[in-house]
Amino acid sequence: MAESVNVTSTILDKKLEQYRWEAKDYVAENELTITITLAEYRALIASDATKQYDIAKANEDKYKRDTENKMLKEEVEALRAKLYELQNGCRAGMEVCNA
């Protein structure tokens, strides 16, 4: 029982000291680990880098679309205001609009 408590204590100490770099590569007794090949590791890193690039590209595209949408909304509002002015001008001087 004492050995189980020591193992549990060691694992908890390792997990609670997450900000210390020394503890990151320590494997406590009975802790679940996996082993991957160098090729698998490289593929994992490459896929992560690709995903980060795709996310950055998507964010850039979103920014461009948001900027374009904002400009188009402003243009629509300006055109609506102009149309409103023209409609009100025609109503005020019906003889000019009917000519």
C-alpha cells in the first residue's frame, strides 16, 4: 500500500509541476506512455505546421472579406441615402420628375 501511495504521489508531483522543464520528460512508474517512430513524429509535426498555416491563411482571408464587407455596407448605405434624397426631391417637385 505504501508503494502505491509513493507511485501516486510521484505521478501527482510530476503533473502538478507542469511549469518546470525538468519534469516534462520524466516518466513515473506505472504511468501510461506511447512510443512513436521518427517518421511518425515528423508526420505529426508536418501536419501541425500545415494546419497552423491553413489557419493563418483562413484568418487573413476572413480579415480581407470583413474589410470588403464593411466597405460594401458603407457603399450600400450611401446609395440608399442618395436614392432617398432623389425620391424625396422628385416628390417635392413632381413636374421635374414627370418631364
